Amino acid sequence: MSERKRFMLLTGASRGIGHATVKLFQEHGWKIFTVSRQPFSPECMWPDAKDSHIQADLSDLGGLEQLVETLRQRLPQGELHALVNNAGISPKGEGGKRLGVLDTDEYTWVNVLRVNLVSTALLSRYLFPELKKARGSIVNVTSIAGSRVHPFAGVAYAASKAGLAALTREQAHEFAPQGVRVNAIAPGEIDTSILSPDTNKIVENQIPMHRLGTPHEVAQAIYYLCSEQSSYINGSEIHINGGQHV
Ligand SMILES: NC(=O)c1ccc[n+]([C@@H]2O[C@H](COP(=O)([O-])OP(=O)(O)OC[C@H]3O[C@@H](n4cnc5c(N)ncnc54)[C@H](OP(=O)(O)O)[C@@H]3O)[C@@H](O)[C@H]2O)c1
């Protein structure tokens, strides 16, 4: 007997962790809708990739309802089985310099919080009926920088990820009674374009496993949290960092 098709909205799928997540979920027969600012990434190609993509800028909070409406029209049963909030930005100063409190201007604060935090809360709010109907899962992609000072991640990014961990807790408390589980994954140093050139120093000195993580390893944890295998896990934040946090 064939399984019923499951549907996911994944933000930030044009490269990195999002790209690997699309690939893995597809292998498991899911239908994935993606969101990013680019119209479509030729590097992240799969059958029906163009048709499944919704071009949107998550910093434009007023545009999110339109994005959700576009998605709704493409969900045949009005069911969304997973919302993965993966899109994120980590602005740097000149030469890749870390932006501390004294370096971070108002625009950077507001823009980072819009993309990394507020858009995720609003997407879960607008898509809650569809998630509830499917008894779906939300996975928020936080960061090791949300719980400790990081040598390259700036203050606005760190605060946004700490906020996202708190949002995960609040959503887990509020949504689980209605059948929607909410968890987070907190990557450490994963081999993507978001990394700083000096990450190799962290790998040598701070990661017990002495290597970067791969986007596929992160995707596997996201898949687990959206599957029946994690049916009693709610409000957790899974560290994916080779032991960098110990
Ligand atoms: N890589 C790591 O080591 C690491 C560590 C900790 C946490 N994380 C987190 O993991 C997530 C994915 O990271 P990654 O390394 O895969 O990042 P990445 O390679 O830089 O990809 C970021 C994705 O987000 C999208 N995006 C950025 N701004 C957007 C906006 N305003 N609206 C819509 N989409 C937007 C980008 O697409 P467009 O440019 O087309 O918009 C892209 O698809 C992020 O939340 C990041 O904070 C990563």
C-alpha cells in the first residue's frame, strides 16, 4: 500500500543545509515547497524544483500572508506535515569581522531579527490550521551561537538564535495540545557558505571530533524530528556539532 504524500514548507532551500534537507525528504517521498529570495537556484536542482519554489524575502513581514496564501493553493488536502524554518542570515563586518554590540547598527538588528526570528513566528501562526490538520511538526534551525559567545557570529545573529530557542519552547507549549510538535536543531560548524574563513581554528581547537559537520548530517536530524520516530519529542533543541558544546 502506498503511503499518503506528506507536504513540507522549507525556508532557505537554495543552498547549504536547506538543499541537503530537500534531497533527503525527497528520498523519503515528501513533496517540498521552498522559499528564498532567489527565483530559483540552478545549483539546487530536482524534478519540479521550479514549480515548488515560492520566491519571497522573509524580511518583508507584510508579505508573509501572501506567501502563505500561495502555498495554501498548492496543498491538495489543506494539510502541512512539516514547517522547517531554516533560512537565516549572519551579517559580518568588513573582511568578515564579527559584529559586536558596538559595531551593530539599527538596520542590522532589525533585519536579522525579522529574517531569523519574527518571520518564523508569523509563518507558524499563519500556517497553524494546516499544521494542525496534518498533526505536523515544526523544526526551527537555531545555532550554537544562541547559547554561547562565538568567535565569528555577531551579536544580532546570536540574539536572534537565542530568541528562536525561546520561541521553540513557547510554540512547543502552545501547539502540542493541538497535535503539533515543535523542536529545534542547533548546528555548530557545518560545511556551508555561511562559515567564516577562520573556522578551521575552531575545528582544530574546539570540536572534539576535529571535523566540520555536513549539511546531510543536519538534514538527518531534521528528518528525524519530522518523522514518527520522534513522536514523543517536543520542545527539544538537538545539538549537531561534534561535541563543540561540551
Ligand atoms: N552552516 C553552519 O555552520 C550553521 C551553523 C549554525 C546555524 N546555522 C543555521 O542553519 C541555517 C542554514 O544555514 P546555511 O549554512 O545552510 O546557510 P546559507 O548557505 O547561507 O543559506 C541560507 C538560506 O537562507 C535563504 N535566505 C537568506 N535570507 C533570506 C531571506 N531574507 N528570505 C528568504 N530566504 C532567505 C538563502 O537563500 P537566498 O539567498 O536565495 O534568499 C539560503 O537558501 C541558518 O538558519 C543558519 O543560521 C548554520
